[in-house]
Amino acid sequence: MKRIISTILVFVLVLASFTACGKEEKETTNPEPTTAAENSDTDTAEEPVEEAEVPALSGKIVIATNMTNVVDTTLKDLAQGFMDANPGTEIIYEAIKDYETVVATRISGGEAPDIYMSIDGMTPDTLADYFLPLDDLDIKWDDILFSRNNTGSDGKIYAIADSVGYTGIVYNKAAFKAAGVESVPRTMDEFWTVCEKLKAAGITPMVTAFKDIWPIYPWCDWNIAQLAMNGDPKGKNLYVDKDEIYDETILTYMNIIREMNKKGYLEADIMSANWDQLKLDMAQGKAGMYYIETWFPQQVVDAGANKEDVGMFPFPEAKYVYSTAGKSYGVSKDCENPDLAKAYLKYMIEGGKHALAVSTIPADTTAQIDDVFAAELMSFGVPAGNSDITVTAFMDIKNQIELDDQGFLLSYVLEPDDAKAKALCDEWNAKWAAARADIVK
């Protein structure tokens, strides 16, 4: 998908029933059966051909997941449903907290899980180095949003999205009420006022889980920044033609969280702020807001919050609510039981079974869903939009200079001196310009 998500998708999200749109069925004309007389000069009909019997699935596969909170509950139930329907199979979910690092290490050591999510650094040119092609998967690709996002340079599909995420600010309504905040902020001036009221009430305005680093990813994503601030779907691809990876747009965006740190609107000790504590603080009303996707609110409820106390609103003044494929799963090229792995991957995706098991919005548009959090997010009238598929050149440049965008943001936010913070940007811009000149001919 290379353009802004259609009005149809946005409309679907705000339906009270939140029923995902089904694809319009195309009428087909079936020709009349051809008689034997029309096919042969004789009256003798051909002997019927017996169909080959499909071998039963068997064996064991391992699926790596970062959903540590449901690996022993809903994901276990999901796997059991498949095993009940396919006796002789064993499906195991392996929970990995530090997912990107652990999976990358296992891949390099030749011990990749049978099914795992694509990770940062993979490009269309390298997908075939990690995954088996899925083009032979018996699935209705047109029913799956973002289904072509993981297409390799050879034109084959190597991973498939299980879900769709919509980015916004999750907030605790009880915390807002306790701080005297009567409505969610729609402008940046209103946002700063809300932060000050929350802080005055002894509530952390915005949480980050900085210690775990990955939870801050929406704050340093070029796609989100370009779409939210400029309405530009080209996102990361713009920087293939720019010598500044940290330009005015992304810096304006990142400076918001940097300013929050200066004003004491983040956790008191952000270097000890972790993911588990973040969820508890949001659930207990000790924290007011967290910038993340629609997969997160249910985790706050699971951590003890009343469902009616959790909501979502768009980033103030954003031109679009950023929409993206959720986790994209592929079958390892080293998988020893690819038939079973592909069968289970299809089982995960169809009907949104895996997405629903982890409380996210299915990429399968035929799935029946009811997500009150996404419905509230879209009720503010800010349209959903998505970015163009990232070109290989962007990732090649980023990989060559070993730019860790979340790690950079951490350093940038923690640097109290504005001149030194600017020097950090200048350093990486110089590296980007040099690598770009080498790669982009």
C-alpha cells in the first residue's frame, strides 16, 4: 500500500460494532460443463482420476514471541486448537523479552526459531536470507492489509502481518479526572497544560520505560514524524535524497519528549523506568499518558485497570494517525518442518486468530473485531494514514553507519546541554551524508 489508507478503513474503525470490512465478492461466470461427446470422438468417458492423498501434518515447531504476558494463556490455547485439529503435531510458543537482540543472535548462530517476526535491519534484498517464500501459502492475500509489505527484491513474499497498529496516546481517564483535566488535548498548548496539571497532582504525565529502550520507538520514527507533522507518506524514503537524517521535522518531533524530560514530565528516574512498571503505573493511575499503538491499552486493563478508565487520543495537531502493519511473521529458511510451519502460519493469520489472542487488530479484514480503544482514537476525526514501503537504500545506509535510532533518542533526551545535543545530531548527519554518497549513485 503506497498511499493514505482509504476512508473505508477509517470508517470501519469507528463503527460501534467495529466489524472489519469484508472484501467485495466479484461475480464470476462459470461455463457450462463440457460433455464427453464434445471432448471425444468416442462414446467412452475417461476413467476418473483419483486425487492424491495429502499427508497428515506431524512433528514439532517453535514460534518465538515477545508477548510474554499471554504466552501461557491465550497463545497456549491458540496452539492447542491447532494441535487438536491436527493430532501428532506439537506447537510451542517461546517467550523472549529482549526479542530483537536474542533472535538476531540466534539467527547468526544458525538456531533461528521455526516461525519468528521480522526484525530491524532486514531489507527486501536480504529477506530471502532469513525466510522461506510464502507465495504458495493457500491464503486470500487481498484480504490481508499490508500483505505485500514484506516482498523481497525477487518479488516473492517472505513474511505476513498478523495485525494492524494505530499510533496514538493511551491515557488513564481516572488520572486525568484526579488532575482536573476535563478533556484530552488537541493542540500542543493544551498538551503542555495537561502535563503541568498531571505533574501538580503527583501523577507522572508521560511514561517511557527508557531502561528497556524499545518502548520509546514512536518518538524517533521518521515515518510517524513525517506523516503526523507534514502529512507526507514518503517517510523514511525522503532521507535517501537528504544529507540530514536528523532534519527539522524529526528534531521538532523528538524535542517534544526532550522538553518533557527537562520539565520533569517523565519518570523521576528514567534510567530505571522499565516496561513492567510502566504498565502498572498506567493501570493504577500513577501515570497519565503513554505514546504507543493500539495493541497496548488491553495490557493496561490486564494489569488491573478498569476498561472504562483507559482510552486513546491522537497526538496533538497530528495530520494523520499513523497506521502500520503489526508483527510480521515468516518461516525460517532453516526450518526442518516447513509444511507444518506454513500450515500453522496460515492458521495464525486467517480470521485474525493470532491477533485476537494477543489483543490486537487483525490484518485479516474478514475478522470480526470490537476494539473500543481504536474506536475512540478514530472518533476524534483525524484520518488514518500509512507510509510507503521503505526502500532498500534507506536500510543500507542506516545499517552501514550502525545507526540505532532508539539508542540515539535516549542519548539525545538525556543530554541537558542544547549545544551538545545538536553536536550529536551533526555527528550522525555527517555519517549519514558520507554513507549516502557511497550507496546512492
